Amino acid sequence: PDGYSAVPAGKIANVVTCLEMLAKPPAKPTRPAPAGVTIERLEHPDLGEYRALFRAIGEEWMWFSRLVMPDAELGAILSNPDVHVYALTEGGRRTGLLELDFRTEGECELAFFGLVPDAIGQGAGRILMDAAIDKAWAKPIRRFWVHTCHFDHPGAVSFYQRSGFRPYAFMVEVTDDPRLTGKVRRDAARHVPLIEAR
């Protein structure tokens, strides 16, 4: 409803922005990837290694869905041939994650996209996004879409828009605060207040 809505203590609420791309954007001049930077497909990711990279990239932005998901469910997603997982590697260290989900016919969801904190602002994000766009539109899709929320990096929405995505909807998501369940560090995401029941 319009107006303020109370969120119970122990819960978090975030505003989600949905964005889509209905055609591959014109190619822009790109710089070649620096020496030692590669993007590799992870055919059957080890759950522990996947979650470690997911946590390293997203814990400060309140990414937690894959941390609380049961192993069997996550394993089924990551082993699905229509889910393509890639790691950006710099000097032998994994610093980025790209996950493309083609499970809905004619669509690709940019399910996860991010960099570890010290890789942000160095140009790796553009390299990874250019690869995401090329890989998504190499398939017979009509729509490439992504959602992000206000807990994420403050530049996320503008980065997606510069990449060719256009906002089309807002949603509000209410969930248990994972910092209170031990799935995420208690001191993570300091920009999101931690409100416990009294």
C-alpha cells in the first residue's frame, strides 16, 4: 500500500530495481583485457568454492541467497546445462563472478554479476559485462534482464544502464536478516542497519 509499512525487527526490506535489454546494444570500442585477466567457464562448480567467491563478492552488499540455499538445490542449479557460471581471474586469483541463466526459453537472466572489493573501479567490471552481453546474445534470446537492489553497490543501477539495460519495474523484498542467523557476518553490510527484536 501507499505510505509507510512497518518491517518487523529481525527482518530487512530492500527496494529492487528490475532492468532489461531487448536487443544487443551496438558494440563500443573496448580496451583489451590486461595481461593475466581471463574469464573461464566453471562447468561443474564446487559448492564450497562457488560460495566462497559469492561471499567474497557479495557479503558487503547483502548477497545471501546462495549462502542459505540447501546444497541440493544449489547443486541442481549450478549443474543445469542452461545455467552458465564464469569466473573472472586476475593473476590466478578469482575476482569476479558472472552467472547467466537461460532456463526460461527466449530469455537470459543475469543472475549474478560482481567483483571482489579491491577489483571494483579498475576496469574489470566493464570487461566482465561486455563478456556477459556477448555470451547472452550469442543464444537465441529476445530479452536479457537483471535485478539489483538498494543494498547493492551504489553505482550498480547506473552501470547497468550504461551497459544498455533499461529499468522497467520496482519491487520490495522482505526477508530475515542473515546476519542474525549466522549465514552472513554480523558486522557485514554496515550501510544496512541491524535491528534486533528487543
